[in-house]
Amino acid sequence: MKTPLKVYWKLFRSTFHLSAFTFGGGFVIVPLMKKKFVDELGWMKEDEMLNFAALAQSSPGATSVNVSILVGYRIAGVPGAAVAILGTILPPLILLSMISMFYQWFRENLVIAAVLKAMQAGIAAVIADIAVNMGRNVTREERLFPWIMMIAIFIAVHFFQVNVLYLILASILVGILRTLWREKRGNTL
Amino acid sequence: MTITLLKLFWSFFQVGLLSIGGGYAAMPLIQEQVVQRNGWLTLAEFTDLITIAEMTPGPITINSSTFVGIRIAGMPGAIVATLGCILPSCVIVSLLAHFYFKYQNLLMIQGILKSLCPTVVALIASAGLSILLLCLWGEDSISVSLLQKINPVSLVLFVSAFVWLRRKKPSPILVMMVTGFFGGAVYLMFPNLG
């Protein structure tokens, strides 16, 4: 079955539009995509979308790009995935290019420099808030293991400047070993 | 030039490959590549980048790859860095989707994610702490013990923004705008405070 050009165009327009107007990034885009592709266009079922969201979150990289790849592929195969990726990355690519080109000039402006300096405290508070929320989430079901991991990784990265790559690979290894060990004992997670 | 482009590609390829958990998980990785390893941005510029990324649409990884790429090697830099950043996603998402639809079993993936989550939290906390130290003590934030040198405006802004976020859960963009407005006004009126 050959996909009509109209479908690609619609796919591009939808992903472009979603990406251009989704602030806050990450998971915010999933409900919006569900609304667009499931409710409005009827291109896929709701539980498919939820599976895609879970897969996108489990994969490395930006969640919105990952969901776009899956949705694009589901609708129109590899070309569909390419079109969906393009639609998703073009808005930030264009916008940030412009900001980047004007950044030096922007930064030398007295008012903007003062606002950006003040915003450093704001972004520090936002990140602290996110870290607290995420920390609570990961210690909800289990306590000891996540706490040990968090403290060990924090010390390694902050005080010993261990390469993040090794820390992530080590955590993946721990995850694999724990899962195998639990499966062997017949426990589920 | 070619070497710079290759470096950009490889750095953002690592960011794309290792940022599991979406959104803020990528931040410490970008910091490591862009500030510590390659010195493409200072910590203050990196903090600006995070601020800009927070206030504009689009994923933080794409925002960063474009911002850094264009400053280091113009438009080709932006495109190469962005491609490097999404390439691992394309491959791994396809692989995971394939296995998922074949076995309908996410147990191993979930097990891996479970032990990655605390790591991601710790990495984000560490990146957040370095930004906090920057805004409290400036670029050379080694002298943490010097309490008298603390920037009082930043301290007040940070504490009030944090309390506001914990109590009322406002949107981060609103918090940034309010801190930018009030703090910016204070810095402009009393330049010696900054």
C-alpha cells in the first residue's frame, strides 16, 4: 500500500505544530499527541499511544522525538518516521538558531543580563524542586536500594567527577543483575 | 572544521544515547560534554542555555545541540549536533519497539529503568547544585565556606522560588518569569548587589 502524499504532509504539519507549541518539553507532548492522532485524526488506538509513550520514555533521548518516531513509523513506515522527526525537530532548531545568533548581543544588553542573572536562581529552584519530586517518586515502593544508589552516584559525580557515561552503564548493569536475580528467585518486580 | 563537526556529533551522540528518562535527565550529560569536557560554554552560559530551553518549546537536547552547534560551527554545527543527538533514539526506539511487539514483555527494560531512576535523580541533583552554587557565589564557586560573599539577591530569589514551587506547584515558566522580573529589577536598581 502506497501512502498518499497528503498523509505525509498532515503528519509533518501535526508534529511541527505540536513541537512548536509544547512548552515544558518531555511528557507534556504525549497527551497532546493522543488528542491529535487518536481523537482528531483517528490514525491509531488509545492503548497503542500509551504503549508508544511507555516505549518512548524507556528509550534514551528526548521523549517527544521518540514518540514521533513511533507514531510516524506506525502511520507511514520509515519515511513516516523521518517526516515525523523532521516536524518535531525543526521548530526548536529554527528558534534556537535565531536565539543563538543573537545571544552575544542579547547578553551584553544590561536589562537582559540582569534578568538572566536573576533567572539563574529561578532555574536552580526549578531543578531543586524537580530533583525532590523525582527523589520521592523513586523511593516510593522501595527505600534502601534507591537511596544507596542516589547517594553513591551523587558523591561519585559531584565530588569525584566520575564520567557520567560510566555511572549510567554501571546502573544499567546493576538493573540487569537485579532483574535476573529476581527472576531466578521467581519474584516479579 | 571537520574535526570540530565530528567532535560536536560525537558529543551530542553520547548525550542522545545516555539521556534516559527524558527532559531533565539530559541536563547533566549536556553539562559534562559542553562545559567540562570541551569547554564550549562556561557554566554561566550553560545556565543561560537551560533557562532559554525552559522558556522555549522543544526538547532540551535539541535546544542545546542547536545552541551549542551554531555557536561552535555555525548552521552546519547545529545540524550535525542535532543529528548526533537523535540518531541513538532512532536506532534504540526501533529496536525496543521490535522486541516489545515480538515478546510483549517489558520486564527487563523496567528492571533496568528502575535502577537508572535513582542515578538520574542524583545526576540532576548534582547539576542543579552546580547551578545553585554559581548563582550564589559566581563563577569561582570553590569558596563555599565564605558565607559573607554570598549573593543575597540570589539567595532570597532561590529560597522564595523553591518554597513557592513546593507549596503551590506553579509552572516553571511562570517561576522563571517572576524571578527574572523581580530579580532583574533589583539588579538594575542596585548594580553593586550582583
